[in-house]
Amino acid sequence: MPGNSCASARSAADLLRDARAGERAARIPEAIVSYEAAIAGAERAGEHLVLAEALRRLAVVRHRRGDSADARELCRRSHAVSRHAGDTVLAGEALNTLGGIDLETDAIA
């Protein structure tokens, strides 16, 4: 796929920036593709902080599109990666996002 070869030549951080820009511009399908590419690139490169951020941001988009179960799993992965990397701020953001999803879906009382 031509888009994948281009994506692999770009850094995960660049792909994350593209995804955020696409999300802000309401180009959600494009943002999802960029978040997924950023996740794959960060996993390959061992860029844990970019990976944690991309996972969490993709979780928000998935939740807004009605896929809260997938969003929760993405948040859990983001939290685990953040903890492994020793970044308590990103770990807290992942838990905060997870809590927000649970509140919005009445998953907690």
C-alpha cells in the first residue's frame, strides 16, 4: 500500500502530530489512520512516550465514534506503556481518560 511506505519513512512523532491536526480539523478517518501509523511506528522504534500518547488519543477518538470497549483497552495499553516508561503524567492521563469514558458510558456507579 503506497500510504504505508510513506508512513514508515516518517517518524512516529510526526505521524502523531499529523493525527492530532487531522482530529482538530474534524478529518477523523484520516486522524485514525495517522494514530494507527504512529502507534505502529512507535512500537517498531521503541518510542514509548509517543506510543502512550498515540494510544490514549486514539482511545478518545474511538470512544467518540461509539467504540468504548476498544477505547478502554487502548487506555489500558497507554497506561501500561507509560508506567513501563516511568512517565507518571502520561500514566495519569491514561487513567483520567479511562475514567472519563467510564463516566460517560455509565460503566461506574
